[in-house]
Amino acid sequence: MASRGVFSWSVVAMLLVAMVAGAAAATKHDVGGTTGWSIPPNANASFYSDWAASQTFVVGDSLVFKFQTGAHNVIEVGKSDYDACTSKNKIGSAITTGPATVPISSAGQHFYICGVAGHCNAGQKLAITVTGSSTTEQAPAQAPGGPAPAGSTPTTTTPSPESASGPSATKGSSSATSLASGFPMAVAFSLVFGFLI
């Protein structure tokens, strides 16, 4: 009977660790850093694109738009509306209450503007590119003999000495993500089998 109780608590502990590690892997991006979501300082039209270039966005992350309610808003739009600074074909509803957290739920390009008159034209707009998920840092290698996708350059994937000896740091990875990816299994084995790995 005692082993049944230990097993039940072990399962509960594993689930809790997995949930905490999953939450730790997601990143909240404060749009614009300390400036927040406003008309860019010094009329710097590239302010938000420069900020976005310094970030790595993956599905499961979220954008935090920090702005004063009534002064700004956030509207997701398509590429053509982003370029034209219009919200005629907005995606979803305008977010008018700040600060606002927007979850990133799909890969690809996402475009956001401020719909207050003149703000987008003054540079208050954001374009981001989102990759799959933090657990898929490398695309799978193509099967041998398969055709290359149109418009791509065929390549041969050979493991580097670093990848043969263990994981290496890649652009956009963080120690928190690396820790979170191996941590749940080590704790799970420790809890279930009673020893540390």
C-alpha cells in the first residue's frame, strides 16, 4: 500500500515539474523594451524593427504592449495594412486597454500597429517573425534522395564536433530554455526511481 502512495505522489510531482518547466520556457517580450508601446523616441522610424531584430520569437511566447489606456492601442493587421498604416482589414479586435499581453500562437509573420491617427506613420508599428517552438531549434534533415523544395539550395547536414559531444549554444537560445528542456526528465527520474542522474 505504501508503494502505491509513493507512486501517486511521484506522478503528481512529475506533472508539476513538467508544468513549471513548460511555463519557464515561454518568454514574455516587453515590446520596445523600457520605452514600451509609444511613438518612437526622436522620430526613429526603425525603433521597433531594431528592437524586434534583437529578439527571438517562438510559438508559446507572448508580447507585452505597455501603454497608457486611451493614449494608444494595438491592432494586428496583415502585411499590406502594416505597410499602408491602416486597420481596414484588422485581425481580431483592437486592444484598447494597456498594458496588454498578446499570446503568440502561430508561426510566421505577425504585424501590429497603433490605430491612433498619425501614430503608425510616426513609426509605432511592429513586425515580427515567429518560429515553431523552442523545442524545435533545428529543422529535421531532409531524407536522402528527396527533392529539395523549390527555390531552396540543397545542403548536406553533417553533425559538427560540437553537436557530437553535446548541445551547444545557438542564437536565440538561453540558459533558462536549456535548463528547462533537460530539467523535467532529471527530476522525474530522481522522484520515481529515487536517485539523481
